[in-house]
Amino acid sequence: MNSKPSSKISIEEHSEPLTFAAQCPSLLDALEKANIEVTYQCREGFCGACRAKLNSGEVIYNQEPLAFVRDGEVLLCCSKPLTDISIKLI
């Protein structure tokens, strides 16, 4: 059995980090499963409503987003962590 290690998601406004399970489709889904309220609309990287500040770590996009993403930001709806990450919801 070869399972991918899980990543930790630290959120600036929350004291306890979350575990990102390898089978989870996106950061947005992981936050929703933890009952953390996140603003979103399209869930596909078109609108940019789920933008968050990436304080540390690396993410990979499931598909390249069409919405403009500034340096140091990430779209939660279409990305997964490659490493442990720290984010700030904006």
C-alpha cells in the first residue's frame, strides 16, 4: 500500500492546523469539511472569490486558474498543498 503523506494546513485565524487528506479534491473542500467558512462562487478558478494569502509552503493547481492571482496568493477551489502550508483567508 503506497499512500501519499498528508499535509498540514495552518490558518492564521484558527489555532489548530488541519490535515489535508491526499484524496481531498481541493483546499476549499478541506476547509468546508472542517466547517471553516470560505467565500467562493465558481469552484473552478474562474472568479477568484476564494483567494487566500499563502504565507508559507507550496501548492499545486488541479487546473490552471483563469482568475488573476497575485504573487503570494492562492485560489482555494482549485489547488492542493504540496507541502505543509500556512494561509490567511481574505
